[in-house]
Amino acid sequence: MPSPEMKKNAAGRMVPVEINGQTAVPYQGVGKHRPTGNRTAPRIATSIDYPESGNKVVPDLKTALKEAGIRDGMTISTHHHLRNGDFVANAIFDAAAELGIKDLMWFPSASFPCHAPIIEHMKNGVVHHIEGSMNGPLGAYCSEGKMRGMGVLRSHGGRYQAVQDGDVHIDIAVIAAPTADPFGNAHGLTGPAACGLLGFALADSQYADRVIVVTDNLIEFPCIPWQIQGNYVDFVTTMDAIGDASKIVSGTTQITKSPDRLRIAEMTARFVKEAGIMRDGFSFQGGAGGTSLSFAIYLMEMMREAGIKARFVRGGSTKYLTAMLEEGLTDYILDGQTFDLDGVRSMRENPSHVNTSPFTSYNWHGKGNFASMLDCVVLGATEVDVNFNANVVTHSDGRLLHGIGGWQNCLFSKCTILPIPAFRDRIPVIVDEVTTLVGPGELIDVIVTERGIAINPLREDLLASVHGKGLPIRTIQEMKAEIDDLVGGTPKPPELEEKVVAAIKWVDGTVIDCVRQVKV
Amino acid sequence: MSAIGQAGRRGDRVRSDCWIAVSPRESGGITISLKSKVESMYGDSIRKLIKDGLEALGVGHADVEVEDAGALPFVIAARLEAAVKRVLPDTAAEFLPEAKSFTKSGTTRDRFRRSRLYLPGDQSKLMLNAGLHGPDAIILDLEDSVAPGEKDTARFIVRNALRTVDFFGAERMVRINQLPAGLDDLDYLVPHNVHLILIPKVESPEQVVAVDARIQELKAEHGVDADIYLMPIVESALGCWRAYEIAAASPSVVALAIGLEDYTADIGTERTNEGRESFWARAQVVNGARAAGVQAIDTVFSDVTDMEGLMESVLEAKSLGFDGKGCIHPRQIEVVHRGFAPKEKEIDKARRIVLAFEKAEAEGLGVVSLGSKMIDPPVVKRALRTVDMAMRAGLLPEDWREGGADNA
């Protein structure tokens, strides 16, 4: 693959102007790129082609793919509701290999270590490249420049945007459904692979040419509620098991025992309280990572003490958010994915535990979305720099490590807080310049480390609101200097090859940065 | 086959540590084979550190193998020194990291010792952020938490930590090994800004005197001026019996501590949560300490998940007359501080006494009185301490004098 033409974007990063044969727009700044034209339209289907009985069941996945007209070079999409327990994505490409298909583009909403077998399919030519998050072995494969096409990483909202704007045309969407009926109605609330909701598959069901629902719990029509509507679905098929339940949701969510992480979580909650963000009717989002989970627990304690109630919280739901809802500390959970069995149960039983999709929560090319309405959001990062820019996709050595998830979308909240350790092993987390720019500093308000709290100087209001409240407020430069001294000097930046292996999209579809091949 | 000295830990589960093997040779200079998780970032700096270290230790020719999982420089230096000295035991030179300025502050006899956080001497990872959790003291432990085969590297790590790790104002304590081995530990501590030595399993005042004498010798040898205090720990029937003699054995003693795990075994019973079996011993230690004019420090609470049990234990210790408690997990610190914090009534009374004392001083009066009552100097001293503790616990604002003058 020849090096593509590069251009400097508004963040000062050199980015490719062509990605896998398509023109790409360099990032223009936050809120600068204005799209024109119309959204893409799906093919018009007709009931002539579908059985009046409503029975769309075909014997197996291979037959479904064949009937859907799978061909060389097509784009196949999947979804990560089954997380690291997913059996379906691997089964699709095994079937495609048996059918002799080549050069597919895999378009997952996220990939997990369980998808390592896709590497074999990239080697044998079945899969050409991946547009989606690449972690673990897939991340290494891409980082080392072995993938044929360029990887494209998008946020959850950015993925919806790319599909509706026509940046990505999905030929066949395969939706792994914990429960479905023969018409194709599906949900994630029950069944051996119950995962809660199926929101990540919404765009795919609406815009793909062909939609296949795969389930291991086929029930009689109607499947209620229809989180995925059968009217979008072409074929329904079954597998013995679509996933490994123990890796889909955890039976019990573990909170961190690390004293440092607990300290960071507690300081974050205290910040939210002292800054006046925690007040009646407020809203927040926290994830299922150890630190943000503990943050929610500390905050819950403080809310209880102060007699304060939230209007809504955004999940990743866990038993802790569920407990908040059941205790009346929040009116609603607006949930993007459920991380444990309590979350699944609550969503099934409690009408105030509401399932959402990247369309409602995150899509930038819509008439608004929920992310900007949140009073605060707590997120992770692999690196932040002294200008508050953050990286969430690569390690400091330049290797792809994580997907973007909803991370970029969440930055639009009224107060974005990154609680992160100041160093991991010997590697400082606060750096002069992030290895990969994923989130612009102007949207990142607060960095909380075990060594103190740094507030973005742009947020004079926040600085004023916590003044004299006894919080360890420091400048980010001060914390960086302290850590550099501790770890024995500023680390050498990674030496990277010229070749671009992946592009990082901003929420509006522009290219904010790219990832280069690592030296092996 | 040439001899090899190895030190440190390796394997997939090791983090923030390293393993180093040194095979000295007759000629050929130094060759380093390095495998590091942080190679791209710190590879060159690690190689330089190894070269500098070997030069300082007088090793001119050797094969060095390093497996590094993100160890900090002071840890790499300690592992290297241990590896060299294991294969070349006659090496007298040391490889000392430069002492950071923040390690040079001193301590005082009367400072608070409510919480002291134990940190295993050969696990550097836990040391780095220990001070952030705000303990009154940290204890770098060379005794029970270090395996017998690792005592030598633990000495180097503890020494290097004393020189380079910021404990954010916590008093720097080290628990040495049981005597006589513990006396040799002092060589690695006294010249390196240690504040206080804990002497384990003390049963006689002579043991305290021996440690003190060795410290004075080393202080003179290395030109150390700062005071180095002692905290003997009694952990047996005999030790408890002689609590007062031990506490009064040397003017360097500032506190006497009790260790209950060994004590209960020694008297032939089991340790319970209620602690009836140790009531005499604890009361004896408090009284022995008070009689000698030093602080009394209670044992650790070993269930790190049971915060309510810990709080009960702290309140009991306080009611028995103890000034502090050992901590084995950072999350215990805040509970211990809260438990030892004075009650509202105590604070109120202390405030009034302090104001009266300050007024008397300002007016040049020799006698402090509150209402019609005369206040004795020890009561004033105690009130000053209570106010100080209340401010530290956040129960009294720093500017309480302005807001609270009406209570005087």
C-alpha cells in the first residue's frame, strides 16, 4: 500500500486525505465541519419477496449469507453486545471462507480478544481489513502494518453517523440476538446469551442492504419488546450458542481494591460534589471500569447524605446503578449497554431502566443528542497532554490498544472528567503531546490523578467553584514534572514507521489523527 | 562455568520490578542484554543506569541480563547491587541514587503517630504512592514481610527508597530484623535520612541500648546530625512484663508499640476480635509507655475489608490510652484518623483552654486560668495537641480563633 497523501488538520496533525479509496476530510476543529446533502437511503424492499407467514428462518448462517448474496469485497457488519463472549463474528468469516469469499471488510461496532481468529482470515484473504476498534491481537496485527487496508476507528456515535451519511455502506449486517422470533423481531433481555439491549445494531438494521438475525433462543412470534424490528430483517437463523454467557455479562461486578484507584475515584466524587455539579435533578455518566464504578459508589454515598436525587444517569449499567434506581436516587437509567446480570434484570423489569442507541445518545449528525445534556461524565484515557488533549486508542509506544467507544461523544458533556493514574508501571500518563489525538483538549475539563486535580484553564468557572473547598487543585504541568522526576525522566517518544495503519475519525466524520506502523 | 548473581523477580505477572543476572568475567568489558516492557521509552536510560552501577560497584567485565517490567530506576539500581553482591560478596562499594531534597526533612519527638502504614521492604510498587494516603508515618519493613532469602535486596530497596521516594511528609520509619541481624540493617538506614527505627520482638532494655549505641556509632561515622528515634515493639509475655524498662531504656525512645500476633501465641491462646486475652498486655504497654513519658502505639487490625471492626478497634485503643495504631492497607488510614480524632466536647474544652493560655501569655501571666479554675501546664499541652489534631482531622477550621472567640 503506497503512502497516501497527507494534510495537516486543524489540530496540527498530519492525516491522510484518502482512506481505502474514499476521500477523507481533515478535522476542522470542534463544531466547525458542516455537512451538506441528504442522508443515505436504504434499498426499497417489498413484501412480495418475503413470506406472508412471516417465517424468515433459514437452516444455518452459511445459507443465510449465501441467500443474502455474499460476494467478494462486501462489507459485513456485526455488533459487540456479546462482548468478549461473542461466537457469531468468527462463525461468519468461517462460513465465508467455506464459501470461498475474499476481501471482505469487517465493520464491527467493537472487537474483543475473542475475535483473534479473524487474524487468520486476514492472512488467508477472506477479510481485507477492519473498520472498527482493534484491541489485543488484532491491534498488534494492525499496528505492525500487516493488515491490507487502513483501519478506521470511529466512536459509537461516529459509526452511526458514517452509516447514515453513507460513508460506510453495509452490504450485510449480522445481528446476534439473545432472543428472536421467525419474523426477525429481537431483543437482548432473555435467553442464554442475554446481554440487555441491542442498540449498537440499530443503524445496521435500518441501513444495511441485507440483515440477518442469528439467535440461540428462537421463540414464537411476537418477540416482545422488539428492540430490533423484524420489518428490517431479511433472514433469521440459529446457532447452538451465539456466545459464552460468562464473558458477556459478569455475574458480579467487582469494584477496584487498588487504594490508589479508590483514592482517585473518591477525589472525583468529591470534585463533583464541591463544584456544585451534584445537585437535585442533575445527571451523570460513569462506565464499568474499576475507577468509574467506584466513583459512582462514592457519589451515591454523597447523594444519600445530602438528600440529593439525579434526574437520570447514563449507563453502562451495573448493579450499582441499578441500586441507585431502585433506591430512588435517580428517576431513570438511560442505558447504552448492560455490564452485569443485575443490569439485565433491571432493564427487563423496570420501565425506568431505558435502552438507548448511538442514535439517541451520540449521533452528531442528528438534531442534537443526549451526550451534551449530561452534567458530568467520567471517562478513562491512556494519555493526556499538558493541553488536556487525550488519547484513548494507543499505548505510549504507539500500539493500538482500545477502541473509541462512546468516549469522543461523551466529551460534549457539561463537565468531562478523566480520573486516571498519573503513571502506569514506569510510564507517565501525563505527557507533553499525546501519541494519538482522539479528544481535543478544549472539551476535556478536569484531570484527576492520585496526585491531585488539574482543571483546564479554559474552565475558569470550575476553578472558581472549587476554590477554597480543600481539594488538591494543581496545574497539569506541576503534576507532570512530579511524575517525570519519579519515573526517571521524560520517556523517549516512540519511533514509528511512515506507513499509516489506521485513521481516527472525529464525531463528525473528519479525520482527527492517524496511527502509524510500529517498529518491530 | 562462571558464577552468576541473580536478583529480582520476573515472569508475566511481575509489574514495576525487574530481574537482573550478573556474570562477572576476566575481560571483555560489559555486555547488557535487556528485555523491557518500556524498551522504546527507557531502554537507553536503563542501559546507562546499569553501566553506571557496575562502574560504581567496581565491576569492569560482566555479562548482564535484565528482564524489566517497568521498574523505576531506584529499583533497578537495588536489584543490580544485590545481584553483584550475591556473586561478588566482598564488594564494599555502594551504588547510591542521588538523595532527593524532599527526603532531607527531619522529624520531632512529639509528632502525631496515629497511623503508621506498613510497606513490605522488597515491594517498591506499593511505596510510590503510599504517602499520598496521608499516614502519619510509613514503615518500610525489613522483618516479617520479607522472605529470608530476600533480606539483602530488601535492604537495598529500602535504602534507595529512603533516598528517592517522596512520602509527602509522613515520618519515615523502618522496621529492622530481630536482633542481632537487625543491627546490621542499620548500616543501610542511618546514613540515608531515616527518622525512626522500629525494633521488633524486644524483651530487654539492653536490646534497645544496643540499637541506640550502633545508631550513634553510625551517625558519628557518617556525620549524621539529625535525631533518629526508636520505637521498640513488645510481642511476648516477657516483653510486656518489662514494658516500662524497655520504654525507658534510652532517651531516643519516643514510643512503645505492642504486637499481638506473637504475644497471644506466646501466652498460649488465640487472638480474638474482642481481645480480652490481650487486655492486660495492652494496659501494661500503655502504662509502661506513659511512665517513661513516651507514646503508646497499638497493634495492627488485620482484616482490611472490615472497616467497622477497625473503627471499633481504634475506639477501644483510644479508650485504653493508645496514641496510634498500625495500618496494613492505605484505606485503613482515614478510619484510624477519624477514630483518634477528638470528640466535639473535647475540642470545645481544648479551644477554651488554648485561648486562655494564649491570653495569659500575652498578658505575661504565669498562671493560666479558665473561669475560677487554674489550668496545669500538662493540661494546656494536651489541649494544644487536641486542637492541633482537630484541625488536622478537619473538625476545626485553621482560623478557629476568629470564629470561636465567643467561647472563651
